[in-house]
Amino acid sequence: MNASRKGWIRQSLLRMAAFIRRRPLDQDLNDEMAVHLEMAIEENLKRGLNPEDARRQALIRFGNVGQAREYHRAARGLPGMDVLMQDLSYALRTLRREISFTLVAVLILGLGIGANVAVFSVVNTLLLRPLPFPNSKQLVRIHQEAPKGGESSMTYSVDATQAFQNRTRAFDEVTGYFAFSGPDNVKLMGNGQPEPITALSVAGNFFPTLGVEPILGRQFSAEECLKNSRPVALLSHDFWKRKYASDPALIGQAIKLDGIPTTVIGILPETFDFGSVFSPGARVDVYQPAIFANMEDWGNTMALVGRLKPGVSLPQAQAEANTIFPELFFNSKHPEYGHGYTANLYDLKDYVSGKLRESLLLLWCGVGMILLIVCVNLSNLLLARAATRRKEFAIRNALGAGRGRLIRQLLTESLILAVIGALVGLGMAYAAITYLAHQSSISLPLMSSIRLDREALGWTVLVTVLTGLLVGVLPAFKVSGKSLHASLKDSGPGTSEGRSHNRLRGALVITEIALACLLLVGAGLLLRSFLHVLDVDLGFQPSQSAAISVDYDDGGNVVKRGVILQSILARVEQIPGVETAGITDNLPMSINRSWGIQAKGHSYRKGELADTFVYLVTPGYLNAIGMHLVKGRDIQWQDTDKKQAVVIINETVARALWPGQDPIGQIAEAGGSDAQVIGVVADVHETNAETQAGWQMYLSQTAPQYGPVGADLVIRTKLPPTSLGSAVMQVLRQMNPAQPATEFRPIQQLVDHATSPRRFFAILGGIFAALGLILASLGIYGVISYSVTQQTKEIGIRMALGATAGGVQLGVIAKTLRLALVGIAVGTIASLLLSREVASQLFGTSPNDPETFVGMILLLGAVALVAGYVPARRASRIDPMIALRNN
Amino acid sequence: MDEKLDLMQGTLDLMVLQTLSVMGTQHGYGIARRIEQVSGDTVLLNQGTIYAALVRLQQRGLIDAEWGTSDNNRKAKFYALTKSGRKQLGKDIAYWTRVTDLMGCVLAMQADGGER
């Protein structure tokens, strides 16, 4: 057994060697055969034959020299490979000869395969590939069940966090990060102007829990998470590279954050991108340990992540959480504040990208349909080409090529096309992916880690081979199946060919149109939803306002704060071009926090009250952001009564707390203090455009009862905000030399960021639909144009017999429309059946939206008409004399 | 033209081995001629096909080949049986004898015309 296997391996190697050393071996055989013949001739001469007969006899006895050589090659080498090499070189020759056909085919295939590879990379990164952490299956996101109320109602207090850490048995580690850090929240002081950077506080065990190791330096130590400890920071790889030119000597040195010398203790790996996993589109520069002891009175601030113990399942952990969390106190020093958290556990991966699952699968289907259209289209082109090559095949068949050989030949050609197309497609996919990976404005998770990896290449190979076979199989069987000898006798082009051939091509075109119809309707629905989202009344007007974060130092004195803010606003409003200005601590559609509000002296049942988004604003802010005051008045600088604050509520709160009454003048308990309702504003979409607005309230930023979490200056202007940047910055610098140099962020950008996933999918859907439409119209054009060419003679005869140019033209157009109508009918029925599948992806649009359907059908019909009109015109210009004289 | 025997698959290889075993080192033409002579010119053999058999046997390690000089001073490729070729020949002969014996029995039974 072993010996025979050894023999087999030895022979395989010898065969391969013989295949490669083909030329010298052939030469050797030639020499040998020459000697053979010489010997034979010599013997025949000895037997008394004359030289001519001697030679003839020898050749007869030897047999066919070429055949002997073929047998020799087959016996010693790799006969299959020989044939393959022949097929390949023949195919390449053919494709080179028909270069324009080849270019079109490669381009079409490249588009189809490229789009598929690019979408696969996105799907793979977002859905299929595990998160970039070791044993990422064990990672779990923990947050409260709270559909409304934003981050505050999803996070936990540090006391609850620590209590759960101590009590859990299901989790190896529980960690978290401070959920309320905004971008550019820290000033980096160095040489020159202070620079705004983004810092994030994370629990001391954050990186060890995720399994992220610093590439330089070390993790936070336990002491560094204690009160009054030496400030330290870990730097993101990107920040380290950008700001410090990847200088390893930075470890152990201090950088100044908000004036506090902070020691850099380590650099995180390049692969760790906090934003892409936890907060799409966000950038974090430095990580600092969250000092829990300082955060006890901050309320719910920690977003929790845990790592399950090996062998513990998510439902087991959920069961444990269900018993522990309701018992946890909000603040262990103040049990009177109450207790009772809820907890929903999600696989971190599901949490990050689960919501996108359906959209991505839809995208995947769409791009698969594109590929199908590409295949059908190319199949059609090859079929047309194969028809004109029938004679060639007949000749090859007559020369001894069997049916199998001819099929193999055609499949080789289509595979070569697919491979070249795939190379082109890979290039396109690479460009698309590189572009996507650098779009931080798209709020999709993990986008920055998209790349063409091994899996994508594997997918490319799979798709390419499938495409090659799918494209080639129909023409191959169709052509080789024909009675080839009949082709040799054929009179040549110019007459109608077999009906079945035309019917097959017609069916292919119908398939194409139907698929394109499906794509168009799907994309149309997505696009319409996106337009609906853009049309939503957000409750504020993002278009002409912009924000810049303001740094000021009031020393904790609320009176001083009022003076500073008032003078900032007064000066900013004097800048030419600034219409109004105001300051808020949080902007809509960015970070949010929530408190509570209720009518004073009223008791509520559980569930009647909701977490209320809270914004601490100055007079003028409502105008600056373009909110609509329905009733009452704006906040004023004088609203600083220590006993009773003022509050502006949104309509949702007004309806809930004072149904059927005038809320103005009512006394509420807002954020733990008494406050008089002075105004009602229209609801603002605080999180995104698609969900209903929650409870919202606006309190004075200068009220002594409340503490703002920062200050964003919002201005309203008709000028481009960047043109005002330097003037505004000058004012801010005069007020506070430590004001970091930041730029205006258009409020529209916040809205765009929130709608970017929908935009992303709508645009991609639109691109695919356009691609499908172009391919389908190419298909129609190809078939009609080809049939006109085929029937040149016939049309010539008909025109000679009196048919008018108009009649001929009409005939061709009618033929086109017949195909198009059948395709559209099939496509529409399929769309009606399938559109329910996309219902969950739509916004304000019915899956059977008649306008979308009618619009897309008309579009498709019009394109089909144009695609048919061009060949129809050509047909009507056929000169009977010329048509009949040729051929 | 006389009807000639069409060779069964694999029999040519055995003939070549046997020829080499009897004649010792020999070139392709010699082998082909010898087979023809022995068979009384009844074998349907294009002499050229012998070279496929030779290269096949060579790759299986049953024969060796080397360019040399013939009796009348011609450069030719000479083939010789290897050790494992001799062993293989013994096996093949034994196998072939069993097959022919069996076939003889079976055909004899049919000639009797007895049981079927």
C-alpha cells in the first residue's frame, strides 16, 4: 500500500516534470523516431527494396508520427493540462481578436463582481466577522430597558456598577465607560494655542476585559483609579502617530490636559477603535481611568460591558441580572434615592450591528441581483457571438473536436472573461472599500476596519467561478448541440435563424428586465423613505445654524457664569452676519442626558412619568437653533430665583402632565427643584429623525439649581459659518485666553450624521438600481440590434416589396415593447410579492407605494423604448438594393 | 489484407518487458521488430506506438533508457530491464497465465455445449 502510494507520488512528480520539460522531451522523441526510421529503411534496403519503396514501407509500418507523439505525451505528462493549455491559448487568441467585445464583457463583469466583493466586505465586517477582540463571543453589552430617555436611562451609577461587579457570578469581568463625553472635551496645552482633543473615562479594567493590550507601556493600575491619584492616560494609536509622530519616548512623560499634567503610561494598538464599536463615527484620543469615588453623585453615567465566564450562556447571565439589578441602589450613600435597575443583556456583536442586519442582507440580495443581471446579459452576448461562430465550431468538429471539447472550449472562454473581469472588479472594490473606510461621516459601526481580506478574496474566487460557469453554460450547450454540419452548409448571415434561438434570447432579456424592475422598485422605496426622513419636521432648523464649543472659567460661581455668558453672547451678536446666538450644554442629535419632571404636588403611578431629556440653555438659544416656541416666553437672564427656577417644556410633556390645561404658570418639579413653566416648544427630534420625540425640558444655564455639562455656542447666520469662525474665535479668546481653537460645526452635520445610515443604504440601492437599469437596457439593445442585423436581408426584401420605413421601424419597436412589457409584468408581480420583505426598512412609505411602482415602471419602459429605438432606426434605413446585393 | 490482432490494453507493456528480458538491452526499433517477428506479423502494431509504452514503463521505473551506439555505429536510445522491472515481469506473467488458463476453461466449457 505504502509502496504503491510512493510509486504514485513518484509518477505524479515525473509527469509534472515531463509536462514542464515538454520541449526537450519532444526533441528526444523526435531523435529517437528518426533513428527508428533510418534503421527500418536500412533493413528494407537490405531486403532488396528500392530506396523509394524502402522509405515508404518504413513510414507505413511506423504509422502516424504525430499520433505517436501525442500518445507519448499522454503517457508521460499531464494530458488534461495539455488540452487546457490549448484551450487557454485558443481562448485568449479569440478574445484578443474580438477586442471590443472582450472589453465590454470585462467591464460588465468587473462592475458586477466588484460590487459583489465590495458589499461582501461590508457585510463580512459588520455581520459575519467577530468583533476585533479575543473571544469576543463572551462580550456582553448591559443596559436598562428604556426605549426613551437616551443615554441617562440606559446607563448605571458607579455604585450600582460596583455592586454588580461584586455580586455577579456569571461574569468574569464587568466594566464600563463614561457615556457622556463629547467630542473635543479636553484642552491639550503645549507650545502655542491649546488644542481641543477628545478624552474618555473608562473603568480601570476596561481594556483588560476587552482583551486589548497596549502596544507600549501598560494598563491602568488599581491605584490610578483611586481618588487623588496621579493623573495618567493611555493614548490611541492614531493620536500618538498624529500628534507625537509615534515617539516611543513619550511613555512616562506628562502631557497637559486642561492644565493638569497627565502621565502617558501606554499606547493602545492600532486595531483598537473605540468609536467604530461603541459609538460609530466618534474619535477618541486619550483614555483616562474613571475615578469612581468622584462619580458617586453624578447619577447614571456608566455604559456597561461585561465578559461572561466560560461556559455561561447569555440567558443564564440574563436570569442572574434579572435578580441582581432590581436590588441595586442608585446611590449607596443615599438609600433614600431609591433602588431598582433593569438590565437587558445583548451579545456585543448583535448590539453593535444587529440593527443593520436586515439592511445589509437586503443590500447583499441587491448586489446578487446585479450579478445575476450581469450573467444574463453576458450570456446573451455570448449566445449572439456563438451564433456567428457556428461555422468555426462546425469546422473544428469536422476536424475531430468532440462535443465535450467544444463545450470545454466555450466554458474556458467565459471563465477567462470572468477572471479578467474579477481582476478589474477587485480594483474597483478596493477603491470603493478604501473610500468607505475613510468616511467617518457615515454613522455605521466598524466601517473603519473594512478591508479586502482573505475572506473577501475567497468570495471573489467563488463568485468568479460561478459567474464564469453561469455565463458560459447556456451558449456552450446551445451551440454544440446544434447540428453542426448543417451550419457548414448555411448560406451565411442575413437570413432569419432558428426560432428557438431567438426565443431563448428573448427569455433572457425578459429575465433581465424583470430583475431590473425588482431592483428599481426596491431602490425607489428606499429612496422615497430617505426623502421622507429628510422631510421630517425636526422641531429645529439645522440649515443655517452652527455650533462651536466654548470654554470658560467661572470658578463654580453661578453669578459669574451669567456675566461671562451674557457678555460672550452680546459680543458675538455684534459680529456682522450673526443673526442671533445662544448657548446650550447639549445639542440635539448628539450627546443627551435625562432627568425627571412632574407637576408639583401631584402623585403619579409607575410608568406615568418618563425620563426627560434636559438641556441647560441661555436666552436666545431657542431662536439660534430655530426651535418653535408655541406658547409663553423664552428664558431670560433674570430667571435666577434660588427658590423657584423656570422651565420650558415640549408639547409632549405639556400633554402628559397638564392635559387639557394651560401649562404656562404651572409649577413643576424639574430635575429635583421647583420650576415654573414659562413656555412650551414644539417637539424636537432629539435622537434621530425617525423616532418619535421623547419628553424634553429646557432650563436656564444660569439658574443656581442646575449644573451644565459644557457649553456650545450656537449662532444663526446666512453666511457660511466658517467665514465667521475667526471673528467668533477672537471674541472667545478675549474672554478666555485658554479657549482652544475649534471650528464651527454646522448643525446640519449632526442631522446628516444621524441620517447617514439611511442615506448610505439609499444611495447604494440607487447605484445598484441604476446599474441594473443600464445593464438591462444594454441587454435589450443587444438583442434587438442583433436581430436587426440578422434580418437585414429579410427586411430588405420586405422593403423591396413595398414595406415603408415607418412600418419597419414600428415593427422593431413593437418587438422591443413586447419584451419589455413581459419583463415589467413579471418584475412588478415579483416586486409586489417581495416588497413586504423590505417593509421594516421603510419610513413613511408603504411597501406597495403606488407612486414608486408607477414611476419605476414608467422609467423602465422609457429606457426600454430608447434601447429599442436605436436599432429600429437603423432597420428603417436599410437600403433594399444594398441589403439584397450583399451576401 | 490479413485480419490482424488488435492488442488488448496493457498487453503491449508486457510484450515489451518480455522482449527486453529475453534480448537484454535493445533499442525501440529492435523491440518493435522482434515483437512483429515473434508474432508472425499478426500483430496490428503501428511501430510508433511502442514509444508511448516505453516512456510509460520508464516512468514506472521498470526499465531504464540511455543513449548509446548501435552495432552499425548509429546513435540510438537503448532500453534495459531494471530490477523492479524483472520482478514486475514475473508477476505479470503469473497473472497472464492465470487469466489465459481461466479463459481456456471457460471457453472449453462452452465448446462442450453442456450446461448453461
